[in-house]
Amino acid sequence: MAYDKFNILTSSAVPLPIENVDTDQIIPARFLKATKREGFGDNLFRDWRYNGDDTPKADFVLNDATYSGKILVGGKNFGSGSSREHAAWAVYDYGFRAVVSSFFADIFKGNCLNIGVLPVQVSAEFSDKIFAAIAADPTTELEINLQEQKITIKATGDSESFDINGYKKNNMLNGFDDIDYLANIKEDIVAFADKLPY
């Protein structure tokens, strides 16, 4: 399925300065029975967001109206643990279009890129600057420029470059998943196949 094209995202951010956030914390295993990619956002960080009686925990950042936006800023080693795609689905379904961290687990990073969430890996120093900027002003905005592969703290002008696989970058700029990419070059594939000897 196609996703929104990602070029420049300017948004306030939700800070989650916790290290080693694993996929079971992102989406607990008991919510993995669904086969569609919809509805997982309701259970994003479920056990951190809600008490046993389903009342919201006031001290968790997603329940704090002070913070909002399409960018989640996590601590180091975000997305570790199991390889469940549902963790990336939950992040997307909640409304985040980018996750920023000083280190991502490889499989989580790949799962995000496959579904239209941009994982932006920054240095530990730049991560600290982002958290400090949000602490100073929760409405501060980050600008993520995918074409230029640069993230900027709008309030201070501090910026840093980030890496991304060229194929995945092209897909995100066009709003493609892997199937969309193949469908888009169908004529080239057919033309190549027609030239093959039988």
C-alpha cells in the first residue's frame, strides 16, 4: 500500500528520553493478533500509557497535552527486541511520521522505512540538543528534510545530517512501498523480460 510522500516534515515533537525501548514496550505481544495494519496506534506504549483499569497514566508523555506533533524523539537503542513489524505499524498508526534517536535497532529501522516512518539517527550530542530544546519550549519545531538528509532545530538553527539507504529514500520521497516501486517500473520490467532469450 502506498503512503504519504515524505519530503520536508516540520513539526513539534514528543520527547521520550528512555534508552533501550524495545518492541514489546512499543506494542505489547497481546495486541499482535490483528492482520491489518490499522488500529495499532490505540495500543502504542499501552502498558506505559494506561493503568490496569484502562485509565490513562497522567505522567506518561503521550497523555500530556503539553506535547504533540508528528515526530517522536526517543532515547538510544530505540526499537530493540523482537522483529515484529507491528511496532512500526503502531508508531505510524498513532500519527508519527518520523522517529529520532541516537541509535536504532536495525530490524525496527527497516520496518519503519517499509511503511512510511522515517527513522532519523543523530549523534548523541545532537539528540541532547533536541531534548534540551523541547524542554525549554514544548512547541519548538524540528524540520526534517529528506531530500537533503538534514534535521534542524528551528529555534536554534542547529542542524545535522543523517544517513539513509538510497532505495528507501527514493521510495519515501515518492510514497512507495516495495510493491508500489515494482508497479511503477512495470514497463521497464516487461521491456527487459521481452529481450530475454527463451
